[in-house]
Amino acid sequence: MIKQQFSDLGLAETLQRALIERNHKTPTPIQARGIPEVLAGRDVLAIAQTGTGKTAAFALPILHQLAGVKTGGRGRAPRALVLAPTRELVIQLAGEFRAYGVHLRLQLAVIFGGVGQGPQVDTLARGVDILVATPGRLLDLMGQRRVNLGRVGHFVLDEADRMLDMGFVPDVRRILAALPTVRQSLMFSATMPPEVARLTSDFLRDPVRVGVTPQATPVERIRQSVFHVPTAGKRRLLTEILDDPALSRVLVFARTKHGADRLATQLEQSGVAAEAIHGNKSQGGRQQALERFRRGEARVLVATDIAARGIDVDDISHVINYELPDTPESYVHRIGRTARAGADGIAYSFCDAGEQNSLGQIERLIRQELTVIGNGPAPAPRPAQRPARRYGNGPRHRRLGRVKPRPVLA
């Protein structure tokens, strides 16, 4: 039976206080189903999209279990490890752990690349209980013997499918090899492609599968539409759409870093406050752009797929796929940035002639056709019929060339 209140889940009083202070009373389905399983010590495989409350589904029970065990002093090794694919997501996850554990005396370290490692190494040296990290920087510090994973009893792999998309699965396997054999392992993923399924079978032991939405199906509260528009007409269409004040906080997806920068600059020139976020920006620049968007100082945030995975901003009214993603699963992740916390959302996609195949793959994955706004795509031109060749006044010959007359034998 699914519990209806956090108070029914058996969490520590200190966590209950933090939940009350955050005005969190009723768990989401992934929390109500997942928390009891994690508290029971089971390995868990959770199929859950962004915006379903999945972070609390593992953060709360891990904090509960760590709070009940005495820790060592300076230099203690982490007892919980959380891996996530991007810097933004790592920062977001660490913020949630801190907020829920505000009344606990647990130390947390955040490890990611793009910044100097000095402060991160100093934090590790002082001793930590919870380590939240991206794979690349963590492997670097492991190679330098700056971090010891020998005491990890709780391991979380968040957004496993995105780890696959970004090529991190080999790094994840190397990190897994350094963990104790006896541990609790949790995997969260929005989709379950074959390689992620193989990873699951390799490191989860008799896992409980928890799913709160059909695999790779966007939340039903999102209205999804498509504009068929030539590439050259996309910028003008975006500007026209943004004339509507109902598009109050808009996340626009571009395929490349250069394209994201260029589009944000063009929007600024047309009078729309916009920021760009992508992997080439410094960590400080990315955080500044995200904060301007979160505070409403920038109405539009133009992002690439990799940078956007860690974006956690409330009240995004619209997601616009200025360019369709290379994989249909990325479409699901993109539009999941809206319709969060029970709100409705709208997703627009711009599709040019070269993206028709990508659109078809998306519609097959989500098992529905996007609503077409405006005119549909023009039918593909049929190849011109090449007239048959004739030679003189004789009979019609094959296209391969003139057939030579056979000699007449005497």
C-alpha cells in the first residue's frame, strides 16, 4: 500500500523537521514507492523522469541511514557516493542533500571538473560522509589517491541513460570496480536502452524495479506541437512566437554550442532578454546564466543537451526545440523541463526538411503524433523520369548503352 504522507514513511525526526520547513507533506509516487525499499536495504532500479521528485527518493533514505551511524573524525572516507553526468546536476543534487540534511551533522563534498581541484581536495581531506561527483573528476582524484571509496555503503547512479549518451559508461564501470562488494546500489534512469540494462545486471543485486511512468513517455500534462519550417525561417518564427507574453520563462534547445551562443545574441538584439548555457562556458558563467534565468532577469535560456540536463528551474512555461535532438530519448529529457510540480507545460518543436526522420523517431518513441501547427510538410518531390534513349529509327534499347549488332555469319 502506498503511503500518503511523509510522516508514514518512518524517516528520522530530523528529516521530518526539514520536510515540514520545506512544506513537503505528501510524497510523489516515486518517493512513496522508492523510499521504503531503500530503507529496507534493497537495491533499486527506478525508471523515473525529471520532475518526478526522484532526488528525494534516494536522498531522504540515505540520510536516514547515515544519521544512525557514528562517524570518524578528520580524513574519514565517504559512506555514500552519488554519480551524475553534469556539473549542474551535481550541484543541484548536493543542494537537495544539504536542504534535507540541514539538522544532521553530516559532511558533504561536491566533485566536478571545469574548476580548480584544490578546494575539493581540501574538503575531502577534512573528511566527508556524502560525495556527489561527476565521473571524470572523480577518476582524476582517485588516480591521485585523493579520495578513498573503500567505505562506500550506498551508491547512486543518477540519470544513467544520460551517462550512456555522454560516453561515461566506461568511467562508471571503473568507479564501480573500486567500490566495496557489499553495498546498497540504486540506479535512476528515464529510459532503459540496452547498454544501460546490461550495466544494471552487472552491479545491482536482485533489484526492486520502481516505475512511475511508462518508459520514455513524456508526462501527459505537456502539450506537444510541431512547426514545419525551413531552416532559414526558424529564427523569424522563434521571434514571432516570443511576441506572446504567455511565454514567460522559455527554455530553447540548440544542437551546438556555437548555435546556442549565436541564437542568444540574436534574441538579445531583437529585444528579448536571453542567456546561453553550454559546455564551453566556465562554471561561473554557466551558474550566472542559470541564476539570471531562475530570477526572471533572462526570459529565455538557450541550452545544449549536455548543459541542460542539470537545469532545475520552476515555472518553465515553454520548451522550444529550435533544432530536434540527435536521439529521440533526448526529446523526452528536453520537454521534461516543463510541467514540473503538478503544473502544465507546452513544448514546441521546429522541424525542417532534414529533420523529418528525427521527428518520426520521436513520434514512434512516445507513441503519439505531435500536433502540427500551420501547414504540414510539403510532399517530397518525385524524381524526374528520364526518357528512354533511342538510337536512330531502330527499336528502343536499354539505358546501359547501345547494343552492338551481332555479326551475320556466312
